Amino acid sequence: MKFLDYLFHGKELRYIDSYFKMLNGYSPTFTSYNGGVYEMDLTRTAVNSFATHCSKLKPEIEGSALKSLEKTLQHKPNYFMDTTKFIKRLATYVAVEHTAFIIPIDDEYGRLCGWYPLRAQRCEVVEAAGQVYLRYLFANGEHGAIEFERVGIMTDFEYTDDLFGEDNRTLKPTMQLIHTQNEGIINAVKNSANIRFLAKVANMLKPEDIKKERQRFTEDNLSADNDSGMIIYDNKFSELKQVESKPYTPNALQMQHIQENVCTHFGTNMDILQNKFDENTWNAYYEGKIEPFAIQLSLVMTNMSFTERERACGNAIFFSANRLQYASNATKLSVSTQLFDRALLNRNGVMDIWNMAHVEDGEKYYIRKEYTEVSELQKSNEKPQIIIQQTPAATGQATEPQQTPPAAAGEPTGELKEKEGVNNAD
């Protein structure tokens, strides 16, 4: 099956010749940073860390309109990718180019059967016969096009353009610093690895003779043929000493400045990049970076997959994450016990917190019986009356105290009954 046939099922693509102009006159084409944001080690690590954590989001479909596609979305949204690759690729596109596209995949009957991510750098928005299209350039040089209204758009750093995100020009100074520092480290290591000597010539020599003597001394004493470990020189040199080379150490303040710039741009920190974070660091990173991406992805896929009527009926696609995955055991235990006996979590929900497999009948909810509704508090505060009945003295025994329920409205209590009995006897 050809790639184009899989995405468009052999639909005839009309000739498209004109660019779609935005209100500000901007022709929306996309390029990543010259030299590549994804080509530097530190920035690639920041992008990959963000995309990896986003790939753990769990997609779910709410409502009945596309419920049959829930397993497709959770396991394999398209023929070429599983769900983690689909989400990770989208997150990578957004982090590097600040814009990514999602196109729907239809089956041979025109029904939605999957989703596919597109890189923004190879896309352009064009117009033909009054219809706006998204045209995509494939790696083999072929073009595909789809109605723009059916496309989902993920963006970041929105300002100049009406629909799309900004480029990475603000990161250019930091990228240049990284490149310069890497080159400086490489050259410093090369220089410090060389054995260098300082020699003083005893006699006046011509420049060409000095060059010959330098070459002769190097070949005789510093080449691999000299396995004695000894350097011998004649009276042509009055003094010879080795220049000590010190290892090069990068400037710590410069390194910290570069790291802070990269972490600030990508909304992360070194603990996240080096996987040294605790639950507080993770919660802050989730709130500031992962959750906004999950919310936007949920809205984009909901709007592109459902009609307005279906959305009004409660159909939606949303992405969630187990925020307690990196919590301490004490926090997990507290949340598990407090929410389980209040019927806010079932047993499988507790298993998810502890990263354990689901159990049989784990979808059932349980609640402690001593809880009661607020409206029932007055009834529960009424204390039962205790009446002690004594047996005749001949027996010499007394029965155990017995509890009786509270008297019904309008019914006299035991004490009143006794008084009424005395009055009746009188």
C-alpha cells in the first residue's frame, strides 16, 4: 500500500496554485532554526524529555459517537505508529517548530478510522477554487492535500501569525553559545593532549636551519620510534624544557547560564532532564508543561473528530496522566486509603497508583458504612432509650438492660407511660 493511498485512499488531488493569505499578509510556511534546535545535545535532551513524558498520556473517548475507536486511539492511531509514538512525535514537532498538524484518516467508505501527525515545516496552507487546503510535501517529493477545516493544529508561542506558532529565533544566541563552547572544549582538549617543549638555540641559525632542527628533534625524540623514554640534545640548544599543559575546565558560570536559558525556553529544569526529580518537582513540571499540552491536544482532537452536535451531546476525546506515578510511597498510601473508602477510587484505580496490574472485579466501588447524608444527621444524633425491667423478687434475677428505638412522633416515652399507669391506678 502506498503512503498517499493510505492517507487519502486514492482521492484525486486537484491542482492548487495560489497561497492562502492571512489577514496580516503573512504566507504561512515553516522552518526550524538554522543549524537545528534538535541538533544540539542539550536542546535535544530537553525536547525528548518533554515528548517522552507526554507520550505517557492516556487517551480516552467520552460518549458513544466514536466509542468504537477508543481502542484504536489507545493502541495504534495509524498504520505506522502506536499511541506513544503518535503523541511523542506531536510533542516533538510542537517543541521544535511550535506548530504541528493532525489529519484524520478515513477508510474506503469515508468514515474516520485513525489520525496522523504532520510536521509543519513541510506544510503550506493554499487555496483553490475558494476552498482552503493544507498541502503537505512527502519525503519522496509527492504532495497531498486535505481540507483545512478538517485539520487539527497544535501550536505554541502564538503571537505574530493568526493561526500558527512562532519560530525559534529567540533561542539563536543560546544556540551560538552552545556551539562556541563545544568548539572551545574540543580545541582545548586537543591542545592539552600535545607534548610541547621550549628550546633555546645556542648559535645563530638561519630560519630554514631552525625548521630543519625542529623537525629533526621531533623525529628523534618525540616519535613512536623512541621507546627509551629519554630525550637527548646537542649543544645547538642551550636550554630545553617542557611546557606543562593543564586540563581545560569549562567555565561553570557560563555552563549554568546556558543550561538556564535552555531550561527556561523549554519550561523544564535539570532535575527533569537528568531524571532526578521528586514528587514536588514533577507536580510543578506537570502543571506547567505536560497538562497544558494534554488540554490542547484533547480540545484539538475533539474539535476535529466530532461535529458540533456530537460535541453538544457530550462526546469528547481527552488525555490524562497518572500524576501520582512519581509520588513517594507515603503520599501514594495516603491517597489510596483516603479516596478508596470514600468511593472516589476503585481497586483498579489504586492499582494504577502503585503501577500494578488490574485485578478481577476491580471496577467496583466501596464506601465505609458509618458515613451518612447531611440530611440524616439529626436522626443519627437521637440516642436510644434504655429501660431496665426487673423480674419478681422470688427469682432473685434481673434481666439484661435492653435498648429500645426512639419513640415515634406523638408516642409517649417509657417514663411517661409509667406516670400514666400510676394515674390510671389512682
